[in-house]
Amino acid sequence: MWHNILKPGAPAAFGFLDQDLFPTKPCDPFEPLEDAAFYGDLRWAGARWYLWAGYCFFRFDAVGREPLDFGLDWFAGLDTGGANWEVLYRNADPNAVPQRTITAFAALPGIELRQAYCEWRGSWLHEVGLDGDLSVKAKKREAVLRLLAPALEIALGSAGQRD
């Protein structure tokens, strides 16, 4: 994606989102880039940090000339996106990267957190894995859809108003 689409296209900004991460309120995920070259959800591996590939955004003019590698660096314990440690994150202050609150919760009452794990990442709902515990997978999906229903109703209502 980086080498074949984004780098040649040179957009003003770009980002990556996890497939099971859903906004529940209107927001502009590119807004923090007005004051930062990049931002997203930080992950740590010892003294090194990187942006989680499921929610990270970059200003092209600040990073486009760097030899970016959105792969992982397992030898350093860094998951997807961590291979940018040397070229982006190493000399950046993680405290200067805009952050949002992340709160873990079980999507199903009475079920252990690890079996029905979800997160609120700011106002975004993260289903956290479509695999999960197969015995509760369908019920977890139903619970996630119930949590998303108000946002979907607003979005669908707004779309109908434009017609």
C-alpha cells in the first residue's frame, strides 16, 4: 500500500485503520496532524515504541521522503508498523504524540474479559479480533452491533436527509 499507492500518490495525509475499529461519533482523524507529523495509538516494546497499525495517521510532507517500512520488527518485539522505529519513532518524543483514552471491557455481561474483549479507543469501538472465543463469537458480534446501533441510526438518518 505504501510503495504502490500512497508514496506515488503523495496525498496530503494518510492513515491506516483496523478492520474492526468503528467510529461512533463524528470526528476528523486527520485533525491532530495540524500540529504533529504523525499520531495514533502508541504501543511499547521495552524502551521502544511505535504506532499501532490499526489507528495511525501521517502527514505526507513530514514522512514521505523517509524509507518507511510498515512491517514488523519481531527481533525488537515490534508488531506491524514497528519497522519504522529507526526512521520515524527513534528520535521522536512519544509524549508529544496526541493520544486518546483506551478502555478495555467485556462486550458480554458475565463473560470473562479475555473471552469477549472489546475496547473503547476514544469514541471509537474496537471489537478486538474477529476470531475470539468461538463459543461466544456470535453473541459478541450481536453485542458490538447493539453498541454501534445509535451511531448507525444517526449516520443512516443523515444520509436520508441528503436525498
